[in-house]
Amino acid sequence: MALGRPSVRPGGLSVQETIRDVLAAGGRSFSFEFMPPRDDEGERVLWQSLRRVERVSPTFVSVTYGAGGSTRDRTVRVVQRIAEETTLTPVAHLTCVAASRTEIRQVVRSFAAAGIRNLLALRGDPPGDPGGVFEPHPEGIDQAVELVAMLRSLGRFCIGVAAFPLGHPESPDLAHDARVLALKQEAGASYANTQFFFEADDYFRLRDLADAHGCTMPIIPGIMPVTNVRQIERFAQLSGSALPDHLVSRLRAVADDPAAVRQIGVETATELCSDLLAGGAPGLHFYTLNRSTATLDIYSRLGLASPVGSGR
């Protein structure tokens, strides 16, 4: 597979550089996550958000698969377009959902042909029911550890994985999650992005447990500011990342005032980020829901960039 192009991205990594290289050199990674658009209007919003984020020169941006792997083709297309038309460094998500090993290899070849060297390996959620029982493709893969090993065998990729500060929904305890992270590192992973959470102690607990179980790769905390109470409650229910009672109380008190909800969400997320960075976190990974202005506001409040845009 051909990997990389001989050019430099002023907004992030050089094409020949990986997230692993930045973190290994002691740098911090600041990144933003997007979802493939569902329609033309979604495409317009996505690209507006990407262009705003481009101005602050993040380490990378990542693009998800939809639920159950439903947007695989659009993920490939969006990631390729980011690589070709922007200064941003894209990280492509890959899941095991509803895909044979042959299909996964084909997707990886598409990414490699576009010069994409940074991948995020995930098992993924069961199609149609994120809380259901995962059934692997008959000719596929049923664990992220196995997917990491497969990607490592296919080329010189930098492979990221997921981590769960409040525990994976199917995990018996956090110690089990820590052991799984160690196995992912052993299989070839270079770093992890966490699921979103709302208390710094949850991140530090997982980080320390992972270290105790031999996982020494950087674990980058994932941040999702609350800008819409109903939406964040749904995401929290699906992920198991419940909002703390003190935050719920504050949000419910202003539930009829979207601007006040957003202000509280940005303020509390900024405080969380400050605590994480002060405690030695190797960066921040922002979940944007394709609306970048709230996360960019946090980025600016942390002194990492100038204010960009306004609104949600």
C-alpha cells in the first residue's frame, strides 16, 4: 500500500508524521471529531464546521462510522476529501460491524491510497440496537484487539483505539477495561481516545488502572460540552456516561433558555479540560456533533486559540 504524500499540512501533522510521533515527542494532541452527513444540508454544516476548526490548526480531525457501520461509504468519502482539500490531518474510524475481513481490507486500501496513515480501530455497536448483543460478520472480526492486529499487519499505520472512563457497557469492571487497553497496546495500538465523561476523577482513575496493568500508551480524554439537554441525555444513555447530579440540576434550572444551557455546558467543559490538562492529560479530543463553535469556544477559553465564530 502506498502511504503518504510528499507534502506538509500547515494545519496539523505533516503527511509523513503520525499522532504517535507527536505524542512520543512529548507533545499534546488537540483534536475534533465529526460524523458523516446524512443529507445535503448536513454536508453544508459539516464543511462549515471543518473550515472553522481548520483555522485553529488542530493535531487532527476524526470522522466516525454511523451507528452499526451504516455510513461506511460516506466516511471513506469525507475522509478522502478532507485529505485532498484541506490542511487538516484526518483520522479515519474503522469498525468490525457488518463487514468481512475482505471488506475491511478494501476500506483500508482506500484510505491508504489517499495518504491516510492514522486510523481509529473500534469494535462498534450492534446495528439497529447499540445496547444489543454484538454479532460479528460470519467472515469478520468480533473484537477491537483483533482489528488492531489486522491493521498493524496491513501497513505502517498509526492506530488509535477507544477507552471508557466509566467502563464499557459490556465490561464487568474498570480493571477489565484497563486490561483490554493493555491488550490493544500489545496488538499495535499507539494511543486511545476516551468516550466522553464529565468528572476528571473518572479519567484519572482509568489512566492509573491502565498503567498498573501495563498500558503505557497515551490516553486522550474525550470532551462533549452540553449544548442541548435532550440530546446529551440520549447520548449519555447510549454510552453509559451519565451526567453528574450537580450538572443535571444546573441544566434543568435553565432548560427553557438554550443560551443559558450552552453557557453552562461550555463553562463546565472548560473547567473539566483545565483539570485534565493540569493533571497531565496528553491533550483533548472534542466531540463536536458537527457543530464546532461550542468546542472552539472551550478551546479559546483554555488559551489554545483565538475565538472563532459564535452560536451553538
